[in-house]
Amino acid sequence: MIYLAYFVLALYSLALLYISWYCVMQLNLLYHYKRSGNKVLALTSFVEDASQENEEKWPMVTVQLPMYNELYVVERLIDSIAAFDYPKDRFEIQILDDSTDETTRLAAKKAEEYRAQGFQIELIRRENREGFKAGALQYGMQFAKGEFIAIFDADFLPRPDFLKRTIPYFKNPETGVVQTRWEHINEDYSFITQLQAMQLNVHFTVEQGGRQAGKFLLQFNGTAGVWRRKTIEDAGGWEADTLTEDLDLSIRAQLKGWKIVFLEEVGSPAELPAEMNGLKSQQYRWMKGGAETAKKMLPTVWRAPQLSLWQKMHATMHLLASSIFVFVFLVGVLSVPLLFFMDSLKLQLDFLKWFLFGWMVVIVVYYVANVQLDLKHGGSYLKRLLKFIVLFPVFLALSMGLSLHNSIAVLQGFLGRRTPFVRTPKYNLRDKKDSFARKRYSLGNINWTTLMEGVLALYFTMAVWYSFVLHNSAFRFFHFLLALGFGTIFYYTIVHLRKLSS
């Protein structure tokens, strides 16, 4: 039994070490972000006042709209693109439609409507869905007229000045991509959307901004950004061998010497998944695709002579970011037997201090992104702070509750298991009066992962109870959060499936 105890302790310690290192790297990104003043560095000289530009000087832009069965949002997307204040003869719209439902009819009708108004807009269909989104983007390239390629997923509603605020940054000949910050149309729809917003706010401030300030590799986020066409071609084009074709091409482009510019000050509103199964499908695609891209690109990154050791280390942690869920899951599951082994191993509470360090780093990073930075937009500090105090523990719980689901996705990515690109359904939900009940695009039935999430909720609930029996509070709060997280994920997965199918 003592050997088993030491084995559990060793595995737990390794997982905890990885989490701690991840937190150190996040703290370093926060340092660079705060030091930079949250500004785009050394680029303002390339940006002139758009009002002084003559229309004929604006370059040709192709706006690509990849979509697959987006019945509820296709029309609003096309309307928002047609509202661009960019010269009408200087941009074209490609509706890259792989749909098998009424989406095609609605898109065709919109295309005809705007074509009659003088817009350059085409509905482009393929014989099959080969390569999924990456395949659609690559297919559309052969018909594109633009020097620059702007890309928007179906759930986005870019503002009219989007092109005029992004295209000027390409006056720097080294700029290959301009990525804007995601905003959230329906952040206050439910606590699920509020928790997603918390995480995305960190990525689109501290992470992207910190990488830019520290001169580390950034990423194009798949939408709400613009590519220089030459950059796509020079980097080898869109490839469909991972589920995160955006991250893959971003790394390949930067290794070719192109720069990615992140514009925190330019927001692009989008709809967050409002039901648990849609959120899970999105998380699965991001986590598995991240692992696939890491497996594909890490050897190339470490062979790149132009990158410093510190840049390679940050790129490694960036590409392995999805793996954090594997180690969170291990720490959670192993902490229960460790609770019983603490006396035999003569462990004291001081053993957990590094775990507490990691938690403190996460709290600070999320505080900066979700409370402190809102002051720039005139929000109430007290209101944001109180909201953060209430929601952050729930955010931690749900993040840990997703650890089994996301770990499976990561492991499948590293093992090379091929799975289709399952897009996240959107339902045009803006406020609480909108509902996804009885909508199309349900993502299936209850599977074994969901059942295991229910089992894990009971597992950690029992651990909380045993902590009182053993008079050992070392993991009590941690196990409470895990029980809450897995229980909430299990509950909403079932409830939302029933709501969609009722």
C-alpha cells in the first residue's frame, strides 16, 4: 500500500508541477501585457486617418463567410458585411456555403438582393465538404480577387468600420495577419455565457496582448481577422489535417517571417454558445485541434533558428495549452486517494502551497482581464468586482468540470484519432427572452462521457463528506468545486438536450 501511496504522490506532484509552470508562463504574459500599456507596439506610424484616404487607394479585399447549416444567423451575418463603410467596388463577399438545409436558400436570396444593389457577392458551393472549414476557405481562394482576405464565422456581427480600422496596419510590409478582439453579443444571456466571456476576455487581452508585447508567436483565431493573401500562399495555404486550421496556419506563417498584429481596441461582436452541448462541441474542437497542431508543429518550432529559447518555450506552452485539462483532471482524481494517504506519507498542508500559488496567478490574470480593464470602457468598477467575486469560483468549478471531456479531446488529438469538424450551432440569441428550445441542430444523445461526469460529481461529493469524517480539510474546498463543476456540467448537458429535442 505504501508503494501505491508514493506512486499516487509522484503522479500528483508531476501534474501539479505542470500546472504551476503553466501559471508561471501566464504570469509572464501578464507582465509583458501590463508593461506594454496594452497598446499595439511600434505600429502606429503605419496607420493614417482613414478619412484622409481616397477611395481608390483602398486595396481590394475579399470577405469570406464559411458556413454550414446556419439557418438562424446567416441573414444577419450577410447584412452586417454589406453594411461595411468600405468602398463598394473595393471589396467582394464570398459566401462559402456547405449547408444541407434552408441556409443555402436564405444565403442565395440575400446574395441576389445585394447583387442588385451593386455589391460584389457570390454564393460558392462545393460538391462535398472535404476539409471542412479549411477546405472551404482554400476552395474560395481560387476565385478571390482580393489582396487581403477577411474571414468571419456565421455567429459574428462586425461593425461597419471593421475594414477601415484593420487594413491600414498592412502598410507595414511584414504584417501578414490582423486579428481583432472578440466581443460578446449575449454575454448576459445566462451564467454559462458569462463564464465563457470571462475566459475569452483573458485570451483577447492578457494572452494575445502579452504575446504581442513579448514578441512571442500569436495566433489568428479563425474569425474576425484579415490575412494578406500572399501570407496564406507563402505559408502553404489552409490545411485540413487538424481541427484548428487557424492556429496551424498562424504558426506556419510566423515561421516564414510574417507578423500577426492583435488589435485589442477593435472589437468584433459574436454570439456565445448558450447551451451546454454547443459549448462542449466548441471545446472539443478547440482542445483536440490544439493537440493536433502541437503534435504537427512543435518539432518545426524547436528547429526554427530564428526563434529564441524563450520564444520556443512560450510557443510550446501556447500549443500545449489544451493539455492543461489533462493535468487538472489528474490532480482532481488523484487528490481523493491522496487525502487518505496523507497520514501514512506524513504530508503537511504546506505541501499544497504551490497549488495555491497557481490559483493566485489565475485569480490575478482573470481579475485584470475582467475587472480592471473594464475601466477603459467606463464600466462601474464596483459592479464588475462584485460580479467577479461571485462568478469566478463558479468559473473555476465549471472549468474543472469540463476537464474529463476536454482531456478526452486532447488525448484523441495526440493519438491521431480522426474526427469530423463539428461546428457549434448558433441560434440568434441576444437576450433572455430568446430561447433555443425546440431549435434544430441538436448535437446528439447522452454519451458515456456525460455519465462519467455524473459519476465524478458523486465521487467528489463523497470526498467532501470523508474530509469531515477524517477531520482533514486539506482538499475540502477543491473537492467541493470539483463536485459542483462535474455536477453542473452533467445536469445542464441532460437538461439542454431535452430542451432542444422537446
